[in-house]
Amino acid sequence: MPERNVTPIRGLKVGTVVLIVIAVAVIALFSTSFFVVDQTEQAVVLTLGKFSGIAEPGLHFKWPFGLQRNYNIKTKVVQTEQFGFRTAQAGIQTRYEDRTYPEESTMLTGDLNIVDVEWIIQYRITDPKAWLFNLQDKQKTIRDISQSVINMLVGDMTILDVMGSQRVAIEQAGQQLMNETLKGYGLGIEIITVKLQNIVPPVGVQAAFEDVNKAIQDMNRLISEGKEAYNKEIPKARGEADRIVQIAQGYAAERVNKANGDVARFSAVYEEYRKAPDVTKDRLYYEMIEAVFADEQNVELIDSELSNFIPIKNFGTQAGGDR
């Protein structure tokens, strides 16, 4: 059998392999030399496994072949954790899972009642380096801290306060305490919202608590009606009191002025009396008689020492006229 010459074929195969290797190397070089950070992210860059910087949104170069690695962290996205319930489908018509999570929501209040509290927290990553390196199980840490804070706050209050007037206070205090605790752990996040969703008593006593809530609502309604009546009547009473006080003050001023006038008149008469006592006595006597009989008709005054009937003063149709 004649021998076959395969040298050209072997040469062709070697060249092809070389070209393929070169192409793969070029593709690997370019594919591992660039990375993209979108607008919602920041990238943590590691050089030979050591932190070397933070990359902002955009296209960036890095050392190829894994000498530098990037880990994109969504620092501009608000993330949510749910406690006591789960959302099965979000959207226009949100649908929740039928399953409950009593291990998360069942709590003991300060007055030794049991209550089911459902809530959510929303947080944003503020330090991508700390988020990437400082803790391993980040989600569990966040959830454990949130549960411990809400349990502590609920345990310091009565069940009626938790279900009613202190909801906002719990949310505000919970946000502050969670941020302080997470800052101590160096997790690199900030809690921006704590929202209590549904607070109900256990199933066996819900009917009784509904009656209590209705009674509280009736009490608040009656208090509001009482305040409304108070705000309506009190200004009216104060106005009437002010009017009476003003009348009394006017009467007092009138009496004082009259008394001052009487004093001035008496002082003037006294000065005249000192000058001419007899004349002043007669004048005062006549003035007194005129004042006494001013409203009388057909009255005649006579001198009791005279034997004849000679009137010295006639109070007739013209009272006070002399004869």
C-alpha cells in the first residue's frame, strides 16, 4: 500500500489551533478587562483579593484574568424585609401568602397580653465595603436585630397602646434603635422606614378586643363632643363674665365719682358755714325742705310759733315757687 503524506494537514491543524488559542486569549483579555456599574450600584474593586477602591456608575477598566475583581452592590435601591407575613405577588393588586409566621409576629406586651404584630422595614446600603466584608449572614442579622427591637418596644407598653396611640412612637423609636445597633455591627446600611402593618390580638380573644376598641372609640367620640361643647360654652361664659365685670367697674366708677362730688360739695358748704353759720344753716334747712317735698302737691308750710295761719312756703301746682 502506498504511503500517504499528511504533513500539510498536520500543519493546517496546528495553525488553526494557534489561531483559536489566540482568539480565545484576546476574548478573555477583553472580557476580563472591563466591567459596568449601573446607576443603582457601586462596585467594590479587589486587587489580588485585597480591597483597592469603590467604582461609581459607568464603564471601568480592571486588570484581566481575575487579577482584579468587582462586586456590584445596589446602594441606590431601597430593600424591604417583611415580618409576620410575606407578599406573594406585588403590583396593583398585591396578594399575600395565606401562611402566617407566628414565630416572628407573636409578642408579649407590658401588661402581659399576647399580640400579633406585623411590620416591615426598608433599608438602603450606605457603605458597600462594610456590607461586603463585615458580616457573613447579612439578612439574618438585619432580621434578628429588627425583631429584638420591636419585641423590646412592644414589651414596654400595654396592648391598647400598641394597638392604638403608640404606633407612631414605636415606629420612630424602632428606626432609631435599629440604626444604632446596626451601626455598632458595622453593617453599612441605614434603616429608612419602620412601618407597623397589622396589630391584632390572638384569634381566641379578638371578639373581646373588638368590643374594647368600640368602647374606646365611643369614649373618644364622647370626649370630642364634650370638648366641642366646652369650646362653645366657655367663651360665651367668659364674655358674659367680662360684661358683668365691666358693668360692675362702671358702677364702681360712678359711685366713686359721686362720692368725690359729695365730698367736694360738703367741703364747699363747710367753708361757707365757717364764714356765716346762721345763713348757711337756714339755706341748708330750706334746701332740705324743698328736696323732701319736691314731689308733693298742695302742701303749705307755716311757722309753728305764729298764731295766725300765714304760709311761708307753698308747694302747689308749681312746686318750689315762693309766695
